[in-house]
Amino acid sequence: MMLTWKDAVSTLFMGAVVAVYLAFLNGTHLWLISSARGTTVAVLVLGFVGGCVLGAAGDMFEGAKSGPVRIYLAFATLLGVAALAVAVTGLVTGSTIALAALVVLTISLWVISTVRHTFTLPVDQARGRATHSAINPGRPAHR
């Protein structure tokens, strides 16, 4: 499967996550990311917008799935829940360890989703002809 514009935008957001975290580690004086709590908020928002909002999780949970896909879903869900738990811990405690774990989990989620997008078939090819083309064979579907 070809990577899409959403993967490119997610990559930009992950670059921003890394930049924010490196700025925090280097002792920046920017008002939002000068504390562990502020940096945790920034990483959480960037990860949420760059990953969750741009993703299509609804497609992943529809219909029957093969064994490898179910394992991927379980692993990605586990990483997502862990990232949320670590983010809440970081917000409550202001822990730099929780912040580091959040950054690692966020980047891990991006890596596994990008790898999955690279090596899986598009939904239309995996399911055969699109429903629209079967109903209206002469007219292209509006996308």
C-alpha cells in the first residue's frame, strides 16, 4: 500500500514531538515546554492530533479480522492505553520519566502504524471491487 498524505502529516507531527522533547531536554525557556507537565501536554496533543485524529480506527474494528490483524490491533491498543496512562501520570506528578515514556510510546505507535500502512493492501484492493463500482459500473466513485 502506498503511504498517503495522512502518513506524511503524521510524520510531521512526530517530528514536532521529537523537537518539543529535545527542546525540553536542552532546558528551553519557552513558556509551555519549560516544565515536564507542559511538555507532557504538548506531546499528548501532538500525538493525539497527529495519530488518532488522522487515523481511521473505525475501519480497523469493522468486520472479521485475520489472526495477524487481531494481534496488531491488540498490540496497538495496548500501546495506546499505556500512552494515555503514562500521560495522565506525567500530568499529575510532573515526572520526566513519564514524559520520556510518553514520547517513546507515541513514536512507537507512529512507527508500527507507518510500517503497517506500507506493507498492507488498500481497503478497496483487499475487499475486491468497490460497492459503488458494482452498483454503477460506468460512473466513478466520488472520493
